[in-house]
Amino acid sequence: AVVSTQSTGAVNYNGELLPRSPFTVHVVDLQHFNLRALQECLNTVQLGKEVLLTLDTTKCGPGELKAELEGPMMMEKVNVSNTPRTAQLKFVAEKPGYYKLYLFYANIPFPSSPFKFNVSRKSSGKVTTMALDGEGLKIAYVGKPNYIYVSNVPKGTGLQVEVLSSGKDKQEVKVLTGTSGMSTIEYHVNSPGVYTVYITWEGRDLATTPFTVPATYYE
């Protein structure tokens, strides 16, 4: 990475210094940002919900962050708050469609700017893009780990799982994130009976959930 610093440079023409030379040059570093993570955050923007992004600017050198948000119809409002160590962006995508976020530091465009993302209409329907598999869908064994596999899971922490007994007691559940969009649900049940499994993504039920699973002792 480039080290943030301040330098001076003299410019001459035919042996004579130009007016106001030497010039002060501020060097800024925009290479240490995790631009991929920033893009993934933008890909999760929801219609009508406030977005808060915090960027670490400690290695950038002198200057401030500026932002412009181009919406489907017009330029949208984006609030930027700069501190000595961070910069915060706040905005709300009010209309569905394609957006472009332009970021500048010390008036220099960020690499990969503008960042493009799409905001879709709100949907209260179930998630149909993820598939479930595993023996834990059909039967659970007391005293043993039970597994359900979820494929086509988007990156992030939106997958939530809850396993309840008939008396509404919560059971132990772990969600393990794997590679290639595969997540593993490991759950344990305390006693024989019938349990209800709830699996949601960002508050929306998966297509085949909730469902019930009988539990018994392993023979």
C-alpha cells in the first residue's frame, strides 16, 4: 500500500520555476479498503430501510470522504459524517431500481466507483431459491447431532433457525456457514416427541418451512 504522506515538487520551464512552484502534493491511499465487502453490503440494501456504512479512513491520509447516490429517477440524499478515524454514510433507497454510489476521498474517486446495486420491491412471500436436504428433515435422534443442509444461501448472516418442542421450549441449534453457498444446520433435541423447525432468511420463511420432525432414541 502507498504510505500516506505530504511531498513537495518543483516545476520549471526553460530553467525558470513556474509561479507558485514548488507545489505541495498530498498522497492518499485508497487501496486498503475491502471493496468486495462494501459491494456485498450494498447488495443487501432493502427498500425503505436506512443504510449505515462505516469506513475506516485511518490509513487514507489527509482529506475527507464524499459521496453521491444516483437513484433510478434522480440523485438521492446521502449523509456523510467524517471523523479523524472513520467516515459514516447514511441513506435510504426510497424507490425500487438500480442505484450507483460514487465515493471520493480528497476528491479522488475510489477504485471501482461507482458501486452499482439493485433494490427490489418488498416481498412478504416465502424464499424459494434455497433448497433443504438431510436426514434431520425427516427424523431427529435424542442425544445425537441432527443435520439439515441448506443450499444456494447468499453471503451474510441472514439465515436464522429455531427448533421448538411441543411445549415451545427452544432446542440447541448451530448454523455453520460453508463454501459455495452451502450452510449446515446442526440441532439437538432433549427428549422424544414432535418438534417444529423454523428456518428464515432476513425474516422470511423458506418455502418448505416451518415443518415438524418426530424425535426418538437412536437404536
